[in-house]
Amino acid sequence: MDVFQAIHSRVPVEHYSDIPVEFDKILEIIDAANQASCAGGLQVWKFILVTKKDSVRALAQACLNQECFFSAQFAIIVCVEETPYENLYGLRGKRLYAIQDCGAAIENMLLAAHAIGLGAHWVRAFDE
């Protein structure tokens, strides 16, 4: 699948099959995230991979009970260390560039998942 086909055909998926996802595919998705552009080449994002079904379902509570967690086989939580952004770019780096870079990494993950035949959903609503 070329990138334009992936962009135009990807849709958010909220209900998943119970077929386990191969670990190699999960690594492909995370690798795609690591290829995202980022301010100053910092790449100080962190990815927390959650694979235990009970733990994935428990994330629903922190994410305003979004249904996608009840059938997902895994979740990837995207975090960022803000200090390097603030050190390099000041408050703008901390409050804007760090968030934008995570968004770029997430979009790469969504497109990669779609390209390898997996559904994905970007959860943006959560209780910090």
C-alpha cells in the first residue's frame, strides 16, 4: 500500500477482533513512530506498550470509558520528556513542539498499522 492510499483509506477503528497481533507487527508500528519528524531531532518521546488484556481494558477508565479499549489486543501510550524541548526552545518548545512531535509519531503509527492490515484508533481524550 502506498502512502497516499493509506492516507485516503485509513479510518479510526473502535472494535477489534480477538485474534492476537504478532509482536513483529507491533514493533513495525513503533519503528514507524520513531521515523517521524521532530523539532531539533530530539526524539525524546517514550512508548509504553500495554499487552495484558486486563491492563488494556483498565486504560478505558482513564480515557473516559472509550469503547476501543474493551476489544483492543494492545495499546501504545505515547509520552514525551518536555525538559529537552524547554531547554532548546523555551516555553514554546515545552507547550507546543513536544505535543506536535508526539502527534507526528502517532500519525506514523496509525498509517503503519493500516498499511500492515491492522485497525487503530488515536485516543486523545483522557484524564491526566
